[in-house]
Amino acid sequence: MKKSIFYHAGCPVCISAEHDIVNLIGLENVEIIHLGHEKSKIKDAEKAGVKSVPALITPNGNVLHINFGASIEEVKN
């Protein structure tokens, strides 16, 4: 099975959502990408449809925006 991808920026909302996602689907089923630390992955996130973080990309490519921590534009800066 293909993994989900969880994008976040390290804010408290993102960290809380990360813990919930890992508890729900398991660390082995999700790739966690901190866009604040991995700026090179921002283009991949945008290409997948991420508009804000935290966001989860499902194995089928659906984008699930969770709460609102920061817009992708804020993460770029």
C-alpha cells in the first residue's frame, strides 16, 4: 500500500494534528514532511493540491486540509 503524506510547518496546530494522524493510521503508513525544514518539498505539496498546513495527502491523492495552521504562502516565506 502506498503511504499517505502529512505536510506541516511545525506550529502547535500542526504538531497536534501530526500526533493524531500517527495515532490513527500508524507511523508506518504515513510520511511526515515538515515544510519549514524541507523547503524543497513545498513545490511537491503545491502540485498535490496543498493550500494550507497541516494537510494529509491520501494514497489516492485526495488532499485533506486539517484545521488551519498556515497557508502555503506563509510557509514559503
